[in-house]
Amino acid sequence: MDELLATPPATALARVANLSGQLRFQIRWAQTPRVPATSVLGHMFIVAVYAYLFSLCVGSCEQRRINDFYCGLFHDLAELLTRDIITPVKRSVAELPKLLHQYEAEELHRKILDPLEQEGYGHIRERLDYYLGLATHSEFNDTCRCGGDIVKLDGFDHLHQDYNADDCDPKDGRLIKACDVLAAFIEAYSSIHNGLGSPQLYEAMARMRRESSGLRFGDFNMATLLADFD
């Protein structure tokens, strides 16, 4: 059994699964004690569930619901490479987000996407590329496919009114971002209400409220949802 566990995964697909599984040991808010602690893998799953449920609420087509779920499920995959860098650090230097994204893209290709392509998993590689938003430089862009090309759209209304059809392969990037913020907000809120608060958690909640004040997706209003946690 020890020899079996020590044997590296035999295929690129198995290696991706093995790498992704490591995110269950990686804790979010690593510099801020919280109760309960949240793994990156658990956070990704929660975001995926929120994304699927909200896509149902706004009347998304079937392929859009699928895309939103898997985009949420893989949106933090790059943290395998960079670990959990807190938002204030990311924003402390103007060029840092751009440099991080460039590094993430290069490493994702080297360690995950290119091996999948080389071993015959091109269709999986293509879907991961789309979910991770590498063509538009962010997984949080609203996108679709037109004639096989990935097109960045001008917000939720543009996507919902003109491309809400399975053959357009639509994806709600901004909605995924809202779900990511909602999951982080609830992580901070639950810790405070479990008796373990800190200035960092209160500051994070206030920042997320401010940043979500104008987020609206059809009848779904992010500010109204967060107000329920007052």
C-alpha cells in the first residue's frame, strides 16, 4: 500500500486530479484565524454551487449553468501555484496583479494544460482553458463563443439578452466573481458570529459590502443579499 501511495499518478489527467486534491490542505485566510477554517477546495465547491443556483435564478440556458458551475469549481486552481495571497497584498503594488496573472498563466500551461494536450486530453484542456479565462486574461469576464472564437462581452445584460443559448457556450464571469465575494463574506461573517472576530475580518466585510453595492444580475441584487446579514 505504501508503494502504491508513493507512486506518481500515471497520466496527466490523474496528475491534475492529484494536484487539485492538494487544495483541501490549503487554508484560506491563512494570516487571519477563523472558525471554522475553510480549505481552498471547499471554497471552490461552495462558489460553484452558488454560481449554479444563481444561474438558475436568472434563467440561464443549460450550457451556461454548466459553464458557471465549472468556472466556479476551478476559479482558484491557480492557487496551487501561488498559494493564498490576500487581497490587500495583491493591491499594494500596481503591477503585482498583472505579474501574478502572467505567472499563473505560464505555470498553468506548463504543469496542467500542456501535459493534458500532449497526452490526448485536448478536449479537457480546452474546457479548462475556457473556465480559467486564459483567452480574455480573467475567469471573471462574461464570455461566449462566436464561430469558434472566444468573445468577451459587455456585461450581464449583453450576455443574457443576446447569447443565452447553448450553442453560444456562454459563461457569467461577473456572476462568478459575485459568488466568490459572497462565499468570502460568509466565511468572515460566520467566524465573527462563532466568536472569533478580528479587525481584518470586519475590514474585509466592509470592503466586500462596498464593492458589491452596484452588482445586479437581472432580479438578483448582491447588495440586498448581503444586507440580510446585518
